[in-house]
Amino acid sequence: MRIESLHDHLGQFPDADGFWTPTDLMTVESNIRQALPIDESGAWTTKQLEALTQLVRVLDMQRKTPEANQSLALARKLMPLPTAIATRPEIRLMIEEGRHLCFAMTPSKAQNYFSQAWTAASQTGETFLAIEAAVMLSAIRPPKDQNEWLQQAITLAEKAKDEKSKLWLAQLYTMCGWHSFDFRHFD
């Protein structure tokens, strides 16, 4: 897979949440903040918890590490990682924990989070998040091992019944094409 930089790769994903405009991260941050409760100590809905995990991502993408750390700490406080069946926000937290470590240039530490997210998403039928976890596992592997996770993600996306999961296909095919090109598999 050809990746010009880890930062650029980590910013690539389909917009299933309706927040993302990759060319205007400040607007994305503003939109996500508007979706969060005003009082952090009150009750949080599932959508708000998910938005909080996405705030971590957009802050990292803008290299606002101290703010990303604070948002991640709040997310951990609101939903400690599960011991039984994970909820969608908890799976997203696992993915963002791993992605945060990648942005900190420690991808080897991220593998455990992505693996946990893959397992939890697969067990709970969260196909979109399972694909995202597989993409992230592919990204942190050495080039010769990336294709295994990439193919798992493609298989999931192609078989997916929900349209949001199918949003991954264009990016996955492109990644697969570059991976084949890099290994001189031109057919």
C-alpha cells in the first residue's frame, strides 16, 4: 500500500457520521462540538459518545494533541473499555485509542486496541467498525503483511447489507490496487 504519510492515511475514511469534510477540519471540529452536551457531567446519548470519539480523531488530525488527550480522557471516563459485549461507542473508543497512538508515532502500541475493536465489532455485527479496525490493522503492518487485513476488509464491505459499510469499497479497492502495484502484481 502506498501511503505518503501516516497522517494522510489516518485521515482517509468514509463519512458515515455526517461530520467530515477532510479539507476543513476546523468546521468538522465545530460540528462535532455542537453535537456534544453542554454539561459534560450530565447524561450522554450513544450518538454523543460516538461524536466524542470522533472529536479525538479530528483533534489529532489537526495536531492538537493536548486537546485530543483531554477528549480521550473524558471518553475513557464516560465509557471504560468493556469486559463483556462492547457497545458501538466503546468499539469506536478502541479504534480512536489505537489511532491516537498512531498519531503519536507509536503504531506498535496501537495493535492491541485495533485487534480488540476488530473482535468486538465482529462479535456484535458492527460491520462498518470491523472494516475500519481491519483497515487500521492493515495500515500498521509491514507492507508484506498488509494485504491480509485489507482483503478481510474488502470481503466484509462487499458482503455488507448496510450502505454505510459499502462506503468503504472505493477506498479499499484503491488501497488494494496500490498494494498490488507496490508488489508488482500488475494483473
